Amino acid sequence: NMSIKEVASNRSFGGWQKVYQHESEECKCTMRFGFFPPQAEIKKCPALYYLSGLTCTEQNVVTKGGTQGPAAKNGIVVITPDTSPRGCNIEGENDSYDFGSGAGFYVNATEDKWKTNYRMFAYVTKELPQVIRANFGDKVDGDKMSIFGHSMGGHGALVCALKEPGKYKSVSAFAPITNPIQCPWGQKALKGYLGDNIEDHKEYDSCELVKKYKGPVLDILIDQGTNDEFLKRELFPDHFQTACADAGVKLNLRLQEGYDHSYYFMSSFMEDHINHHAKYLNA
Ligand SMILES: N[C@@H](CCC(=O)N[C@@H](CS)C(=O)NCC(=O)O)C(=O)O
């Protein structure tokens, strides 16, 4: 079932910030996503997926990310999925901010309790692009997509690009969780969704994945605020920098003086990121 329903529509920068909902096959629940086609199009636009961080829905980036202006300027459709399945009546799904609802970590869960619904990797990389293709064939060029995200979503974006070589033309991240197997957020989520085997966790760790990446050349942009309250405990951009250098993958890691982990930080550099993707999507 590829049908979608419009639940919000607001004029913005000459386009429309929309929100749609649909019944997801992968997540077995109703999922929402934001959708911003820059103009009432005369040509198909490339698509840029934005993955949000812990506790977010599609609303956080839609209202605070500042994607619309730069997306309109570059003629790019921005697609903003939710961060997890919701309302699945799984025991404990709403107990903590960093696991379950709002915290899908962009994995395909294998643990019994979660595996039926928590399939965010498949949802983001396969189902959502199919839904977009089926509903917006006239607006979106299904062959041109890129991905970026913030924190848990930065981890998600890097993992999607590294696990699916060639699917995305470019990848970038704001304050990504780069080495989840070594940080409290990541360890809790990967253990909870995937079980105890560390080898399974490595399949969703950018530092591990970049070591064995074999695909088209990647030019990764990461922005990281130096006053980010989670920098030293959860994010470890230095680990990813070392892993990229070892693997010969090009990384532009920019440390942004005094910025924190919030949307004040992301919105400040949103235009740079969208321009980065436009370079590849509009090539
Ligand atoms: N609320 C959590 C942190 C959650 C958090 O910082 N979430 C980030 C993503 S990792 C976010 O974007 N929050 C929503 C917002 O700022 O709009 C805490 O108290 O430690």
C-alpha cells in the first residue's frame, strides 16, 4: 500500500512545506514525514533525506532546521522521516528518551520484542524512497538522492551511505554519533535492538563500516560544535576522523567554536550542508 495522506501544508520560500502520513509496511504502523518540494515543479528535483536525533519527530527540523530557504534556492526536495515507529504497544516503548519511541537508531531490529516494527534502516533506505517514487513521480527524481542528519540521525545518515554504496550521491552530518559501539546511547540501543553480539553492533557503526567501505568516492562533511554537551561522552568525531584517514575516505570535519547540540547550531550551518549536497545532486 503506497497511498499517503496530507496532514499539513504551509507555503514557504515559494514552495510548500507538507507533512504526509502513511501506513508503513516495514514498521507496521502509521508513519509521518515532512516533504518540501521547492516549487510547484516543472521538472523533477533530486531528493535529500534528513534523519533527526533522539526525541524528535519530523516537526523539529521542519520548524527549526531552516531547510526550506536553501532547498528552494537549490531546487532540492527535502524529506524528513520520523525517528522511530510509534504507538505499536510494545511494552516499555515509551519508557526512556533514548530507546524505543523517538529513538529507532535507524537499525533493523532483530530482538523479538522490537523486530516486527523497529525496521528504520529498511524504512529509510527502501520503503520511503518507494513511497516517494509512487506518489511524486512527477516531482522527484528517484535516481538522485542524498542523505544527512543530526546526532542519532547523523549516525543514521553515515550508516545508510556506508552500507548502501552508490545509493546516495553525498552524505553529511551535524554532531553525529560516530562510534555507537563505544558510547552509552549507542550501546544501549544496539544491545536493545540487536542483542548481545558485538559483531552485529558493528554493522551499524560508522567507524567500523568505513574501514570496509568499497564504493563510489565519498566526500563527507561533518559539522561539530565545540560546546556540544554530548561531544565527549557520545559523539567522538575524532574516532571517525581517524577511521576515515585510515580508510582513505575524504572527510571535512569542521569544529564550530562555541556551538552546542541544538537546532540553533544546525540552522546556522544548514545552508552549507544543502549546498554541499546540491554540488552532487545537481551535477
Ligand atoms: N533530552 C535529552 C537530549 C535529547 C537531545 O538533545 N535531542 C536532540 C537530538 S540528539 C534534539 O534534536 N532534540 C530536539 C530539539 O532540540 O528540538 C537529554 O535531556 O539528554
